[in-house]
Amino acid sequence: MKKRLTALVLSALMAASLAACGGSSTTNTTAAPQETKAQDAKAAETQAPAEKTSTDTSKAEYTLTLGHINAESDSWHQGALAFKEYVEDKSNGRIAVEIYPNSQLGSEVEMITSILQQSGCDITFTGESMQTYEPDLGMIGMPYLIQSDEQMEKVLTGEPGKHFEELMENAGLKVIGYFTRGPRYITSNKKIEKLSDMQNLLIRTPQSPMTVAAFEATGAKPTPMALSEVFTSLQQGTIEAQENPLAMIETQSFYEVQKYLIKTAHLRAWVYIGIGKAQFDALPEDLQQVVMDGGKHAQEVEHALFLENEEKYEKQLQEQGMEFVDVDVQEFADAMINGVLPTLTDSQKAIYESIEALK
């Protein structure tokens, strides 16, 4: 990893027609068109800094670029800021960290590609999207596999977690921490009260074969799509529904274009803070330790905010007009699990059983 010159950084940012990461057409220093005034207001309320936070890279020996898909008001971004502050401080300015939120460096998949190709992005937050490189990582997105926060903690700190981290490293990303996520819910402009209401529902999902298979099993028509495209697609009626945790529903302002929140709680998952293994290995040993410690610090900061935000976001979404709809969760679980289980490989089934045993 070579020291970057300020002139090169400025030149790259000015090339509005080029993606700064993985060839994405969404990479620039302006906010994505899907961002709304509500998002801007929330960012201002939390006094989040500008979209790109940076230091004088001419004074640093190394520059690490961190990109993620969430808004600046999200706890992921606050975790990223905590990482930046810690690493720059503890490295005595030898490492500079630049942060690009709001999919400025492309979709999650595009950022992963850029990291692995060492072409602009060095760190991102990701999980089951890594299954393209290690299929078993798709198990992070297995519906109804994890039923509680306590079980998730057992998974992440136990043997399954160690195995997942090894898989991440095999795929080219070094794990330096993780962010747990709240349960994922469906939002829709159609009131869904039972499984049969899912028939032919055009719903956005992440680019995850596991998630696609799960929703196909409900009778819906899943449409993989980058997060940055979802708000406009819902607004224009290209899709009817989407699914995400409360934090994403709130910070992405989906309440502006969705009426109902369906309490399916179909997935409890996490994302890893992943740095390119090649980029990590290029750092001196003492700075590697700073980066590892910075990841754990970011994890602690983000988790405290996450716990604080879950209850707050539920109340805010209801105040903003969303109607929460209870469903028979077991009905959805049976459909999704039975739809996905036949697609699992032997190694994925072994992971499934090891996590089931931790309930």
C-alpha cells in the first residue's frame, strides 16, 4: 500500500463521471439523489460532520479509505467516526482515515470488489454479501436462524463466529470488529397480515441469494437492488416493499414512501468491519495493532448507540405515520426456512446446526 498524495486524492474526487470505488456511477462527493430533506435534517440534528471526513494526508504515512452504505445519522457512521478518531490519535498521525458514507463509493458489493482489487476502498461494513467469494458466509443471512440478541452474542464470540472470521479472511477481508443489527422487518404500502398477502409482492432485497430464496418461498417477487436506489424505486412504484432493520428504515426515510411496517423479524444478523487483508498486511506491526484496537473501539461505540436507538426509532416511525402490523411469525418462519434449507450445501448445513444448538 503506497502513500497517497493530496493532489491525486483531489483529482479523483473531482472526476464526477468516475466512481471512486469499484467503478460505481454513484461515487462522488455530493449526496445521492435518493437522500431526502428529512435525512439531511436528521443528520443536522445529530450534528454529524460533513459527508467526507478527512485529515491532511500529506502528513500521514498511510491513508485508509472507509466507505459504507448508511446515512450519517446512522450508528454505523458514528462507529466509523470513532474508528477514525481512535486510529489517527493512537498512530500519532501516521494513519489518516477518510470516511465516505451514503454509498458514495458505490454499493456494498462494489466496495467489496474495490477492496479486494485494492482500487480505492480499504475498509467497509459487510456480512452475507461476501458469499460471492465464500458461499458459507451466506449463512449470516439465513432467515430465523438467530432468535435473540443473546444467541447472536454466543454465535459471534463462539466457534461459529471464529469460523465466519476465518471465511472472511479466506475471501480477502480481515475482520477487526462487528456491528450487530436489530431484527429486519418488511415495509410496504400494502397491509400484510398473513403469509398469503405476500403473493406477487415486488420487494427489494439485498444482493443475497439466501434472502432471495427466502422471499421466493413466501410467494413474493424479490428484486435485488443497491440500497441507494431503494427510496426512489419505492417512490416511483418500481417496487412495492423492502425489508430492513428499524435503524435503516428510519435513517433512509422509508417512512416517507411506505405506510406499513410488518413485524416479521425474519432476520437477526450483523456486519463485520472488514479491512482488505492486503492493505492490513502492508501496515507495520505496531500500526496493525492500532487498527485492530480501533475496530474494537468502533464496535463498542456503535453498539451503545444501537441499543439507545432501537426503542427511539420504533417510536419515531409510529409518530411519522407508519402503522405497525403484527403477524404470525411462525407462519413466515416455516415458509422461509423450508424454502432455504433444501438449497444449503453440506458445509452450510453444518453451520446451521452449530448455530441452532446455541439457542
